[in-house]
Amino acid sequence: MKDSLPKESPGQQNLFWYYHHANWDSLSNLPALLPEIWLHWGPKTLRERGVHAMQNLRMDFLMLLPGTRRVVLEVDGMQHYTRNGGTEPDSARYAATMAGDRDLKLRGYEVFRFGHDELRDRDRARPLLAGFFDTLLDRPPAGPSRV
């Protein structure tokens, strides 16, 4: 699964790395963290609806938690809110990202977004991810770990 992560996204790689290393001893009891998941994919649908119909349907990560909870984790880089290689703000692109969020939420998914800069540096990302996953998984803070 690690190989499916984009090489140009250290933030996504660090999130995936942290989850697996912090939980190494209990991974079999935790929800899988699935990277690069498509909500729906079908060539016929793509032809009928056009190439942009699928743009908001790929999730950076999906977790299926107990009680039918479906959690989407997104790591947003500049491509979510800029154009021209990150040199200009793009409110239309940001609006498309937010429309994708709304669509997922209306389909019953919980969506959590991280800014790429929050996760780019592994050491700085650790406390943020530790607190997030402890709260998400409703468990006490982890003790010493293998990270």
C-alpha cells in the first residue's frame, strides 16, 4: 500500500508512516488505513460524464471504523487552492475541493483535512497525528512507541 502513495507528497507519506509505526504492536486490532482510494470508478461513467466527473472522488486515505463509520483523511497541498504552479490563488479550485467535501459528507463520510505543511516534517507531524488518531479512535494516549 505504501507504494501507492504519491512520491511528491511527503505529508501523505508521513501520515501513513506514523499510523503504522505508532501502532505497530496493535495493527491487527485497528482499522486499516487505505491510501489512494476511489469512491467510484467506471470507464462508462467517465465517458458519459466527462473527465472532470471523477476529480473529487479519489480519497487520500480511507478508514472503515466500527459502527459503519467511514472516515476520509485528506492531505491538501497547494494544488487545492492555487494555479500556475502555486503562484496565484484559485478560488474556483478551492470551491471544487469544498464541493467534494460536501459530496462525501452527504454520502455519509466523515472528512478530515490536513494542510501538507502540517505533515511535511515527520518530527513536527508526530504530536499532531498522535493527538488526532487518539481522538479519532477514542483511545487513551499511546505510551512509548516505536516511532
